Amino acid sequence: MSIMQVPGSKSITARALFLAAAARGTTVLRRPLLSDDTEGFAEGLSVLGYRVTREPETWTIEGRPEGPAVEEAEVFCRDGATTARFLPALAAAGKGVFRFDASAQMRRRPLGPLTGALRELGVDLTHEAQEGHHPLTVRANGVKGGQVTLDAGLSSQFLTALLLLGPLTGEGLRITVTDLVSAPYVEITLAMMRSFGIETERVGDTFVVPPGPYTATGYAIEPDASTASYPLAAAALTGRSITVPGLGSSSLQGDVRFAEVLGRMGAEVELSAGSVTVTGTGRLHGLTVNMRDISDTVPTLAAIAPFADGPVRIEDVYNTRIKECDRLEACAENLRRLGVPVSTGRDWIEIHPAQPRGAEIACHGDHRIAMSFSVAGLRTPGITLDEPGCVKKTFPGFHQALDGLRAEWGLGPANR
């Protein structure tokens, strides 16, 4: 049995950075994810005047419940959606003029439901080019709080940004949600807020967030469950066995449920409180699965789906179309390049059994497309990536880690 150490969770690291910056006192984060996204978030905090000290295994943040320590700043959010969505909310709680911009990829992704809610709360906010998108300027003068309605059907990050902001407002927030995707990520947010001293009440579709303050603490970052999907899928695909320590039944992250999907396909799955093990049985079954709540693992399943003994249909995942790229279309495009029959609709993709042929994968700058189809390459000679370096967004050492599994499992070298 192989063991693979997976880097820290991107989602948890980003939330922990916000909470640490907003808390009274000094927070020490243990084993944060070191990647382009999280380093961009930490850099954004520094530009806003927060004291952030980064060492390889620990990051230390001096909190400022009153908001940024500067009165004017320009923050470049890189490709990071959490950076681009959370930091404007954090800045709104302070006083000053703060401009945010992002990469071309991130500029295409929506912000409108969040910025509309912030405006409803009295925040002076201007989109400089296209309404509902970066770049934007926040003229901050604190947030009084109150009642707001939010559509989180495109991204749960809109709700998370408001939940995190709530304790920094004068009166707290009552957030009524009309639609919500990726609900487990909101559960992560609520659990982490609790760790920093804030208890949020949920009444039906309304979240009641009291005014703060947050309290600084020491916080250990879990391994990333979305990233764990790649080695777990690799084991199921190749008939090998792998254990990912640090993730299990007690994990905060909903994406650990991807292991259950592999179990439905015929792999053997062992889930303890502190680890998950997947053992391939030499056969994968087709299935129909709703992945609305674990949509970041859609490309992982799509990439191994051709090797199943029947069709694999993934449903209720429209929000994957507005990620780093249109992931449904990117998966379909690349499967067709591999000679795999595939069809798509607004919020679904169906993949039929086939023996894929070698081809170059179009990554579209998306780390999850690159990593997912690299796993398919374990059983398909000749798969290459047009942008192998895009994995730096969440797992800079991915290719080396997968090469290590190849060698350990006797599968031969990669074609990159």
C-alpha cells in the first residue's frame, strides 16, 4: 500500500488567512498550503497593511479587527477566486480606498452577486470595466450590518465572504440565501468561524451572524480533499492501493466524499477518522451521480470515466462552467481528443466507455484539468499537457508526486 502526503487545503488556508487577519491577537497557521493562490492571498493581506510572517510550515498573522492598516492600496489577486472574493469584503470593513484587480482568467469569473450584496449593505463599490467583474474599487467606511439577500447559486464563495464579514460589522448580518451550490464549503466556513470564537445560527435559508470580535488562535490546516481526489482516482484506475493521511470521516471538507463515488464504481474504500484508503479492484462500473456539492472533483471523475464498464453521467454541476475555465466543456473537448464518446448539457456530462488514445490535453490554464487528465495518463500512453505548469495554483509538486507513484507502481515514465 502506498501513502501520499497531500498539500494543505486551499479553501481552509484562504479562510484561515481571512479569520486570522480579522481576529484580535496573533494567529499561527500550521501546515498552510504553499501555492500560487494562497501566496497571492497572503501577499494581498500584506499590501493591505496586515503583518504576515511566512515560514515553510507556519504562517503568523497579526490581526486587525478594525480593518486594513493602510488608507489606500492596490491589490492584485492573481488567479485566486478566494483572494478576489474574500479580500474586498475584508477591506470593506475598514476605512480607505482599496482597488482590486486580477488575472484575465479571474476577470472573467463573476463577482456580481457578492458585490451587489455589499452595495445593499451600504458599501461604496465601483466595477471599473464590466459590471460584476474585476477590477473594482471599494471606498470603505465600515459596514453597519443588517439584512441582505444573496443568490449563491453560482458560487458558495459569495456566501462565505459575507459570513466571514459578518462579525466585523457593527450590528452583525442576517443573510437570506435564495440558492446555494457547494454547500459543504459553507459548513467549512461555519466550523472555522466557530474555532475563532463566532457561532452563527442558521434558520432555514437565513444565516444569522453576530457582531464580533473574532479571537486569534492556533490553527492546523487539513490536507486538501479536492487534491486528494487525484491519487485516490489513480489507485482505483490502476488496481493499486493508496492511503491519504490527515483526511477522513472527521474532515471539514465535503470533497472527501469523492472516495464514496469511487466506492460506488467498484473500488474498495476505507474511511477512518484520520485517513482515507482506496484500493482498485481491476474494474470500474458506470454510474449516474449528482456532484453539485463536490463539483471540484468533476474533472477527476470525467478523466477516469472512459475506463468504466458503462456510461458515467455527472449531473447538477452548472457551476463548473464558471470556474478557471468552462470545466464541462474542457472535459468534453479533451475526452474527444482522446477518442472518447461524450455528450454534454447545461449542467451535465455523460461519458461512454472507450480505450483512450494518446493526445495533447488542452489545460485552459486550469490546474484541475491538468491534474485530472494526468491521472488518465497512467493507463493511456501518449497523453501530454499543453500547460503542465498550471498545477502551481494548488499543487506545485504534483507532477513529481505522480511520477513517484508511477515508479512505485511500476507504470513507466510520464510523457510530459
